[in-house]
Amino acid sequence: MSVYAAWNPISEDRRGSASGGIATMLARQVLSEGGVYFGVRWSGEMKAVLDWTEDDVEPFRNSKYVQAQFSSQARSALETFLEAGRKVLFVGTPCQVASLRALRHYPNLICVDLLCHGTVPPEYLEEEIAFLCKETPDRITFRNGPLFRFSLWKGSSLLYSRDARHSHFLWAYLSGLSLREACFRCPFANLERSGDITLGDFIGIERHNASFVWIHSKAGEELFQRSGASWEERKLEERLSYRPGILECTKMPKERTVFEKALKGGKPFPKAVRKALRPYFMALPFKSLWNWCHHQAHLMKVKCQK
């Protein structure tokens, strides 16, 4: 089982990806060989859906942190492609990959399981968008390269954009506050992976915003080597120092009790999450001031040492 830090060698192309752009490169390689790619895209109603493409991978790029709908039509299409002998690349969460592997073995199916922090119920995103915007966006992003940033677009117009520290929706996701209940008991957050390849951020390696690539099969290794990715071999232990998603589930935060109580009391998601996160956001200006003072003190210390 090989482990790589890998990235798309074309920097302009890499900027459109959440990490090193490896999932996109794998998808393009399979499509160039006449195969089919299954992944998550936004529907016209801005819902995350598992769908397929035989030509254009662009709508499937970048991270979507809400639970994706895997419709019976999409699952039926997947089985049809596989029965016809078409090569299929499926990229999804570990639970989605495990559900496919449980059906039957297809030698022409290559699965990529993602290191998963957890997913948010789709209705939370719908309610947050309605709270933030008068217009319905036609594009949503949660990442700007390696940086977490929640942005809503309508055509070329930016309707809303906040970084992780200042976005209630994104901070609730990253802290675990808004995750589905099942994500706190995920049986797939361990070293026993279901995919041919495991992908995620290679936390601790900043160069080229590298992806973590963990190979589990000969088919996965061969596809990765054909993809044209730049890579360097690393040790698995380097990635294990950051445990969530690979050695343990995301932990439930203490604010979850306040959040759930507000929801059960009839508050919509935007109000419930703001009530639960009020202490954090009230303290944020003081944290920023403290960080600024600490930075200025450091600069003064360096100046005095010269």
C-alpha cells in the first residue's frame, strides 16, 4: 500500500480544486479512456446529488460538505454501465463506497473514498441560503484552494462570502456542530478502507496544497500512475498525526446540546446555529485584538534584538 503527497502540476488548474486536484485528474484520465465518472455536483435546485458524466468533469470539482442524494436512477445507471463493461470511477464518502462494494464485485469499478469529516443535512444549507440571500444562487463553494470560505454566487455576482472564522454555516460544519448524528458514530473512520484509493488533504505538507493519496489496490495504483499527477512518496504515519476521518470520528462539540434544544424548540437552522455559536462570535473581536497585539509584540522584540 503506497502513500503519496500528490498535486496537479498545472498551478492554474490546481487553483480550481479544494486540495491538490487529484480527484479531477483521476476522473479526466478515466474519461479519456472511454470510461464514466460518478461524483457529486450541484443540481439546478442547488442540492448536492451523486451523478455521472462521460465528458465534462468541471461541475463535479471542489468540495461539497452536505449529504448528497444518491437517487435510484443514478444507482441504476451505475449498474448499467458496469454490466456493459464500461470502466467506472466512483468518488464518494467511505459509507457510499462501502455500500457499493457490498453489492457485488465489478473488476471495472474503481472506487475512491474520501477522508470524511462528516456531512451536513441538506435542509440546513437550504435554510442558511434563504436566510443570507434574497436571490437563489447558482453556484456554491466551501473552499478557495486550501482556505475554507463559504461563497454564494449568482452568475458573475458574488452574493455572499465569508471565511471559516466568520461564517456561521462553515464554522458549524468545521466544529462538528451541524453534522448528521450518524457522523459522530461513523464506523468507517479507521484504517480499514473500502476504496481502491483514499484521498484527502495532506495536512502538514503545504507545498502545492498537496493531496493525501493512499493506494489500496493494483487497479488504484495503475490509474494514479497514468493520471499525470506530480507526487512524492511519503509515510502513512505523517498523515496519521491528524486523527479525524482516518483514526477517529469527529467529536461532538459541547455546543451541540444548545443547538439541538433550539431546533427542537422550533427555531430554524440559521437561528439555532447562531444561538449555539453566540459565545464564539462574541469573543471573536477580542481574539483578533489579542492576535494583533501578540504579533506587534513579536515584531518589537525582533526589532530590539537587531
